[in-house]
Amino acid sequence: MTHGNDVDGLASAAIIMHRYNVPARNVFFLDYSDRRLEFASGKIINAARPGDSLIITDIGINRQQAERFSVLIKGVKGVGGRVLWFDHHAWNEKAVRGIATLCDIAVVGDTHFCASEITAKELGIHSRQEDRLVMVAHCIDRHITENNQRSINRIDRIYGLGLLNYNLKGVAAANASLRKVVSELSRYRILHQIIKREAGKMARINAKRIAVMLSELYAFGGNMCIGFSKTVLPSQACYSIMRRAGSSIGIYVNTEEGRGHIWSESIDILRLASALGGGGHSNAAGFLIDMRKYNWLRRKSDRQRLVKRIETAATRML
């Protein structure tokens, strides 16, 4: 199981697939939504056999999903399987400890490394091709572009748009499509035609939605601004918000998935994400939203209520 929305998650799965000859059908992709986790858990528990190993990579455990992961892990171990969890996100400590104690191996919470680095190190995966893929994942995940800025930015944008298009599909269809992508990555074909084609499809949709989002922004605190949109590329949405508002922190709220994305180049926003029940990195983090409490953000007054909640948390945490 891995994160299906970024290069780090796919790279983690790819190096495991290549080293251990794991068939693509045994790889499942999550995005912190309950529907993806339910789909993957059901398939994995039903297929688990004695001696099998479930490897969870690039997936942070938040409070809302801790119980679901607990059921999954106990189900695999209940038939004599093993569970290994490799992750680098900073999430709720109590939830992380609770899940880690259930695993046979858990290496989690070291934010200095990306998930594919931790996975490669702990499993002893090391070759020239594997190291290159892990390096690319690290640079994209940590936003390091000094040495290979043009190349890294291009890979980041193509994968960001391509994966976004895949993840707009239903759960089963998204998993099937992402398996094709990760299969190419496991052969160390980083920029292949499959992902380029999907990125091209999404680029126009992404640009139009961001333009609409920028027409209704909510600024507060002197250095923060929030925008609301249907599914778009989070990094581009947040940077567009920051540029338009001249703010240090950009927050994009996905009105389809009930998820907030927080980005900043100069301020540690992890405490704010944690205060909102989420987590992630110091410069890129996220949180889930109970859309029922905000009437699915249909009206401007609903969006203003969510802005007020975020503003209150920011006043306390930043």
C-alpha cells in the first residue's frame, strides 16, 4: 500500500516491485480518503495468506483512520502475515504509536528523509537505478531543485497533473491506472508516455479551475490566504494563492474531497496542520474536513465558517 498522489509514494512501490518481483495487481494506492482505504483493506485481508508481508509506504496515520488501519493490520497478522510500515510524515503521535505497536517493523516519523529513502534503506535496496529514482523522489518531496531545477520541476509537474487526472476516477479505475504507471517506474522509465498523456489531459482543466478559485480568496492574519476549488494540483493552487495575495502561506481547500492543503516556503506550517487534525511536512501539510459540518461548502457563508476555524487555529499555533 502506498500514496497514489505523488512521486515518493510511487517510487517506494516501484523499488519494492522491482526488487521482489511483486506483481502490479498486489499494489494498492491510498489518498487519505476512507473509500480508498476500505477498497484496499477488503482486497488485502481477503487475499492474505500465512507468510505474506504487507508493506505500507508513504502513508501517514491520522486520527480519523487509525481504527481502520488497526483492523487491516490485525487482519493480515491474524492469518500469519507480517506488516512493515515505512513513512516520514509527522501526524498525531498517539495514533502513530498505536499503529506502530501492531506492526512487525515500523520506521516512521523521520521527516529528514522521504518515504522511498526509508524504504530502500530498511529493505537494503541499493543499485544505481534504484538510487536515481529515490533521489528524484527525495528532491521532489523536499522541494530541492538547486542542482537539477529544470528537470526536477518538469518531472514534478508532469506527475502532479498526471496523477491528479488518474485520481479523479473511481477507486477501482484509479488503482488500475496507477498500477500501469508504477509498473513503468519499476522498470526505471521515469518520464514515460503513459504519465505524459494523462498530464496533458489535466493541464487545461487545472488551469481553468485555478483561475476560478483566484476570483474568491480569503486573506487573514497578514500572511495567510485561502482559496476553494474542485480538484486541482495542490502545489500550483497554493503557490497561485500566495502569488495573488502576496501571502507567506497558501491554503487550498478541495471542495470535492473535503481536504485542505497548506503550503509555505518560509514558515513551518506543521503545527497548524496538526491543530486542524492533519499533518505532513514543515512546508507542505494537509488536513481533512468534515464536509457535513460546513454544508459541503456550497454557500459563501459555509466557506467563511471554515475560514474562521482555520484562522482561530492559526492564531493559536503560528
